[in-house]
Amino acid sequence: MFKVGKSYVFFTVAKTHFTVHTLDFDIIENMKTLLPKAGYGKGCIKVKFTDKDAKPLLKKMCDEVVKKNNQ
């Protein structure tokens, strides 16, 4: 878990996927068009381990959460 200002990014792992969690709901909404194969909750993105193309986009998302909330 990484706490940034009043927000955070953390990861959980399941048998076939991992989940990225954040309170930045706008960023989660923006990711829906970039990662159409992922599953979504209000504050999370569920990505299958086999989705290799998602990794750089999720790193960029985490960087954006940090940048946006570290002011």
C-alpha cells in the first residue's frame, strides 16, 4: 500500500488476477476505456495475470494518482 496525501494505491492478489485499489474514482473511470478487458468496482480495477498489455497502463495510472495527490 502506498499512501499519498489523502489517497492511496494498493494491490491485492487472487488466484487468476490482481486488483489495484484507489480512492481516485475519476482515474478509475478513465481507465475503463484503456483497459476494456479488466473488471471494475467503484475504487478498483481487476486485471487477469495474463493481460500483459495492462501493466504499463496500470503503472501510469499509479504514477498519476501519486502526482495528483502529492501536491
